[in-house]
Amino acid sequence: MKVKKAVVPVAGLGTRFLPATKAIPKEMLTVVDRPTIQYIVEEVVASGIKEVVLVTSAGKAAIENHFDYSFELETYLAQKGKFDLLREVRNISRLINVVSVRQKEPLGLGHAVMVSETVVGNEPFVVVLGDDLVDSDVPCVYQMLKVFERLDESIVAVQKVPLKEAHRYGIVEGEEIEPGVYRIERLIEKPAPGTARSDLAIIGRYCLRPEVYGCLRRTLPGIGGEIQLTDALDTLRKERALYAYEFNGRRFDAGDKLGYLQATVTFALEHQEVGGPFKAFLKGLAKNF
Ligand code: G1P
């Protein structure tokens, strides 16, 4: 069955970026010239998906507005003859159809995905986490859809991380059945430091069969007292198969200050307009180190 919808949880408070995120959603923080959420939506659209289900909370209206038409702004730009900017602004809202559902309480990522069921229903779907920006030639979601088409079972994106960092991630253990594809035998959300038996960390991209909703409903609060998607996936792998896919690309944790800076520098260097001069600037800076 074709995957038509992407669920993007955006209800988090963004405490790692305070005070910047006191009055604006963390998903609206800019990397070069676009808010981080636009990178996510562009990856989804480039993968052939046009329906995005935002799982929101109070104070996130700016994200919905960003993907909506802005009559006043568009009229102004048209009147001023700023057609390049007009095209740019219109393209953002033309990219996707957005549906929002509210996560009324911050009960965890698993809970956020669970509330999307009313919109997604009995179809496979992808989940894309806004903190994980991926720089790749082929969009990460597209890579996952290709594997999903072949295996017809749920897939999580993974990357190898240093074992000493494993406690920051959901970790999967499994057997490599073909290069970069693992049949998952166990998942653990944020194992205690020093206890992880695998270096395969879940990165925020999932392609899930709808059976996951039943698993989520049966999932009790886990680490941090939250309903963890990883715990529901551990039930799913027992009831059906579940695979991990080591995607091609570089991932940045844009929810973390250092990761955000690394993403900014990387995307700035690739930027059509400022990439060249920015590279020259960095070279000048490097001379002083
Ligand atoms: C979430 C998931 C975790 C995953 C991580 C990737 O954790 O629960 O399994 O490894 O995203 O970014 P969070 O970073 O939201 O705590």
C-alpha cells in the first residue's frame, strides 16, 4: 500500500533552546534562510508525500501559518513587483496539505504518534522528527519508502553512534540480513550509560504499518514516565517483523545547540547564494586557529 501521509510531531516545548524558544516554536528557528520545519517538509515532499499531519500543542500556530497562504504578504509582494519572493512564499504553502491534531498533554513521542490515528487510519505512514535534519543526495524518507515497498514491514532509520553516546537514543539490536538492513530482535529506549549492546541508534525517521497504533495503545509509560514509540515498536517486532535501515546521509540534531550550528554551517556551505562567500569567510577564520 502506498504511503501517503507523514506524521510530524511538533508539540515539544523546546526547552534545550530557551530563551530563544520562549515565544516561538523551536521548529521555526532558522537554518540559513528557512525554519527547520521547512527542511523536514521539503524532505517529505521530495519523497512523494503531500499530506502532513502535524501533532501540535498550544503556541505552535506559527508553524501552521508558515504552510498556509498569507493573503496580505502575497498581495504586498505582488504590488511591489517582487515576483521572486512571491514565488518563494507561495511554493511553501503549495508544497503540502497540512492537517493538525492536538496532543493535549505532553505524554511522550509514542502518545504524539498515537493521536495521529484519527487522521491516518488504517494506512502505512511515515513519522519524521523535526529535530533530526538529514543532509543527503537522496532524501532519507525516500530511501526508507523504497525499503518499505520491498519488505512490506515497518522500518526505523538507524545510524551507528559511538557506544558512549548510546544512552541518548533508542537502540536496536538485530541481525544484518542484507547490507544496511537489519531484522530487529530488540529495542531499548535510552539504555543506561554503559549497558548498550549495539551501536545502532534510531534516528527520527520511521515508516510504520498501521498495526503500530494497536501496540501504542497497549504501551505503558516507560523511561521518563512517557509513552515511548520505541517501546511500542518492541511490541510490534514481536507481533510482526520490524527492520532497521542504515540510511545514506549525514544527520544533525538540530534540537541541540552544537548540532544546530553544524547543520547551519553545512547547509550554508551548500547554499546557492551564500555558499561561496561563506566558504571564503570560514577559510579566513580558520587561518586564525
Ligand atoms: C527520540 C526517540 C529516540 C531516537 C531519537 C532520535 O528521542 O525516542 O528513540 O533515538 O528521537 O533523535 P528524543 O531525542 O526525542 O528524546
